[in-house]
Amino acid sequence: MNRYRYILGTLLVLLSLVCFGCGKEKNSGIFALEDLVNEEGEFQYRDIPFGSPYEEVISQIPMDFETMDVVDSAAVTCYSNESFDFYGCEASLFLDFTEDKLLKTVRVQFKQEKADEEQFSEIFNEIADDLTELYGEAEISSGEGDIFSSETHSWDKGNTRLQAVLLKTETGVSGVIGLFKNN
């Protein structure tokens, strides 16, 4: 009887790992790295082209958004009310719209509160490696200022760009992945 309980318990644990996944979630359904290219081969968030109207974009994303107006402009930035898991990090989705309320930029900002700079850099490198596997070699640049340093990986497709940025400041480390149309 105990042997059957053990086998049943083991099967339930394995089933829950299969159903719910184990370890950190790499690609959230909100921002899946594999889904950042449209049929024409240009970068795009989901099936939402750059230049789409504000109401249309918001209605296609299953999240609640807060809106903040850009100072001295009619442009608008929206950000997700709830965070989601992205490579084991806490992430938020941001949508930037032009003064005409047309989609201009999509970005996910992520951080991990408990990670030190080295741990977070490893997470960022994993994301950059996954993006390189999907979209080819990146152009890599770095920057440094008095209060920050950054590392930027960029991919161009047609007149669109994908960037992954690692930002280190005195107060912490964070990352951003952004999609936008080149002017």
C-alpha cells in the first residue's frame, strides 16, 4: 500500500512539473521573444503594427494599463498595472504612442530584486543569447557616464529595430527590451 502511495505521489509531482513548468519562466506569453517578427520579417510586437491607434492596441493586450502623459507633449505612455515573470525577473510592459496616439514603441522593462549585478548580468546574457539565436548576430555597444553604465545589443530588420539594454547604476541593475520603427 505504501509503495502505491509513493508511486502515486511521484506521478503527481511529475505531472505538476509538466503542467506548471519548473524553474523560471523564460518567455512570458505577454512578451515572447519568438513572436517579435511579423510576416514581412520586420520587428513587431505580436500582430500589432507600428502606427496602430491607441484604442486598437490596448484592446489587443490582455492586461490593464495606466496612462501617463508625456510632459509638454500630447504623446502618451502606457504601462501594465500588473507585472509578469520574464526570465525569472519581474517585468512590466510599456507602450509609447505619438502625439496622434499611434503606436511608436513597445518595451519590456525587467529587474530582479534579489539578484546582484553579476547574477542579473547572467540573466541578461541569457536573454541576449536567445535573441541572437532567433535573430542573428547583434551590433553591441556600451556606454558609460558618471552615474551609469550600459550595454546595448541591437538588431535591425527592414526599417525596424530590436534593442536589449543592460543598465547599471549606483542603485541597481535593470534591463529593457524595446521594439521601434526607425525614422
